[in-house]
Amino acid sequence: EVQLVESGGGLVQPGGSLRLSCAASGFTVSGYDIHWVRQATGKGLEWVSGIGRGGDKYYVDSVKGRFTVSREKATNSLYLQMNSLRADDTAVYFCARVNPGMSAFDIWGQGTVLTVSS
Amino acid sequence: QSVLTQPPSVSAAPGQKVTISCSGSSSNIGNNYVSWYQQVPGTAPKLLIYENNKGPSGIPDRFSGSKSGTSATLSISGLQTGDEADYYCGAWDSSLSSMLFGAGTKLTIL
């Protein structure tokens, strides 16, 4: 079955760091563009970051210099290293796969919750 | 503040049709594909429409999409109570090198 499973969320103090993981099954992460999308409670979807098949990386302005996206063949996973966390980073974080034949996010994980609070 | 503009809410009775608009600019909708997603609160988004007007396998043809210039529209016909959800449009922005989503439209079935 093709799926994505996020993990690594939790409670972090402002200024702290955390790494989110997104484990893929049924396909190889290196063969697809995969992105992170977040959603604060009661708010809409916000694109955060993405990594292309060729390794190019993209970030929304609000996380540039603080977040780093990466992937690992051995674990077939995507990661989001988040540093200098702020209260407004609090959200559910989803990873989502871009189907190249659709130019859209066709597979989404269930999400992992990050809370930044003292 | 979203660069893609959607109405906050729409409503209609079962069996009727609704349309949800999504307005952008030449750097996003105008020159890139639009996709639409359905999200029931507490669950992950689900792809409804890709490449402006195509439906993935398993999506009823009651859901359709269109694009004209820098605007796109999602239409839902034969409304069912199960269609009550939030709907988001999305498009890549070539100038920002970022994916953009609209703020979402809440569909209420009366």
C-alpha cells in the first residue's frame, strides 16, 4: 500500500529544535517531489517546504534559515529539521507526495502535531 | 494572508449545485496547474481535482474543475450531506518558488 506516516511531533519550548519524520511505503521517496504542509488549529493549509526529485529544496519565507528538509534512501523517509522554533510554528504537520502525472499532492500522511510553548 | 482568494463559506441544500472560486495571479494560477483538496476536520486533505479539471480515480464526477485566466472554479453537483467539508485550491507560484493554498472554503449542506 502506498502511504506516508509522519512522526516526531511533540511539545517544544520556544527557541528549541525538533526533527519530524515522514516514512514512505509502497514507493521510493527519491523518485518523487515530497513536501511538508502545516495547519494551525482552526486555520487553513500552509505549505512549508519541499524537496524535488533532483534534490532541489524549497521553503516558505517564514521558515527559511530555521528549517531544513532532507531525505534518506536507507530509511525511505523525508525529514524536517526545525530549529529556533516559535509559537506560530505550532500546527499539525503533514507530508504529501506530488504525483508527477498529476502535478498535485496525491498521497498525504495523517499528520503529526507540533506544539511550541513554554 | 493567502495569495489565492477563496470565499470563506458556501452553502446549499442536498441535491443542489455549488461553485467555489479561487482567484490568483499570472505567477500562479495563470501559468500553472490548479488542484483542489477536500478536508473533513481532523483528517488529512484528499485530492479532488488535478491539472485544473481532471479527477483522480475514485472521485465521483459530481466534482469538476475549470480554469480561466487567473481564476479557477470547483463545482459540486448533486450535493450530499457527506460533502460537508473544507475545500482548498492550490497552485505553484513560479515567482515565489512556493506552493500556495487558498484560505479554504467551508461547505455547509443546509
